[in-house]
Amino acid sequence: MTAAAPQAALRRYYEASTARFLAVGGSGRSLAIHRGLWEAGVCDAEAAADRVNARIVACLRALGRPDPGRVRDLGCGVGGSLLHFARAWPTAALEGITLSRRQAEMARGFAAERGLSGRVSITCGDFLQPGLAPVDLAVAVESHVHAPSAAAFLRAAWAGLMPGGALVVVDDMLARPEAALEPAEARLLATFRRGWHLGHVPDAAGLTAAAEATGFRRLVDEDLTPHLRLDRWRDRALHLVAPMADAAGLGRWPLFSNMIGGNALTRAYQQGMMRYRLMVFEAT
């Protein structure tokens, strides 16, 4: 299989799935295609979906870092995080990169609706591509795992940062190294990766080691798992439907592929295999 083949499959997956993610995910005007955080005081799915973005802003401010002048979202979806950052950092220039032409079109439209076309630009392309102009802050929310490896992602991110720039990664990560998984756990991880078209799934220590080898210094490692909801009605429904869809070979279609991967991920969380983490690295 060529390098272009997984990328093409991932593009088809998002082209076919994005409208459904927005329709059924409950993210509303936050436009989030990522998991919600049900912290104290969060009362609805839209607020929960926006909490990751708020956490990122608060975390960087707690570190005493100046507001960034240039921000890049690596795997920006339809631009929800960028629109949040535009409000938080009113002088920043913001750029998003997505493989999906459909997502890029939608993101540009949402930015225009909010009068932000002059500050928010969207590129349809690969966030691993060389030659990106350096920025002060790069963010990857549930996207870095689409790279073939943590090392490949980190090299590209480091090359696109100013010296002293920050990289924020928020993602599902293994609770312990993949080599330490039991056979049943390894099969569950493989199903998750296959269903969601992932290139790798790191553990926090492994990602940190790869980052340090690249030239990063870790500033923050925060476990957000206690704020997830893992027993919603649709989680229970997927637990029944997804294994049957997988056994029937339906994973070739994006709808069922998403179900299969999502069910495997929820089961992995319920079994203590996964943690949802926010990590901040500084380019040294």
C-alpha cells in the first residue's frame, strides 16, 4: 500500500462523515468534532464540546505564555477550535489544515459567517507537509494519531514552530505501552485503529520520549479522562451494533467504520486501557 492510500481512505472517511458528526454530536455552535468534557458546571453537550478549547487557552495562560501571534490547527476539522481561539486571542492570525475538501469548505463558510475570513485561513492539505511557515502555537486535537507515527508528527510540528513555540496535543492515549497489552487488549486497540483510520496510538510516556528526542520539552501533562462520559445511550447501542457490523464486514463503509472504532475506543476506556490527555510541549 502506498503512503497516499491511507491518506485517501482517511479523506474519504471525513468527507462522508463530517456532516453526521456535526448533526448527531450535539456540539452546536462550538462546531467540535472531538470529545466533550463534562466538568462541574457544564450542563449541555455544546458547552462540553467547547471545553477542550477553553482548557487549551487556560493552560497556556497558566504557563504565563504571551498570547500567540500566529496559530496553526493541525487537523482543524470545520474550524471550531480556530473560532474559539479567535475570540480568546483577538490579535492572532489563525490557520487550519485539513485533508478534507468538504471540511475546508465548511470551515471557510463558518469563519465568514462570524466575520473572521480576514484572520482565519483554511488549507486543504497534509499537516505533515514540509515548508509550512513557522508559527507561535500549533494545536492538534484528536488528530495527531492520523500520522503514521508519533515521530513523524513531532518532526513536522517542530519544523513548523518558531523557537520557543508551543505544541498542544489533546488525544486518546494508551494508559501503558502497547507492548504491555494483553492479547485481547491488543485486538481491541487494532479494531480502534482500523475503524478510525489511525496511524498510531501512543502512551503518554512514549509520546514524551519521542518529543524530547525531536527537540521538545514537555511543560504539561494533564489527564482529562475523569471528565468524559462513557456510558451514554449511544455508547450502549454501539456496544450491541458495532461487533455485528464488524463481523459482517461492513467496516469498509465510513458509517460502520466509525461505529466499529468508536465502540472499541469506549470499551478500551471502560477497561482502563486508555486515557484522554492534554499535553503541552515547547520547541527548544
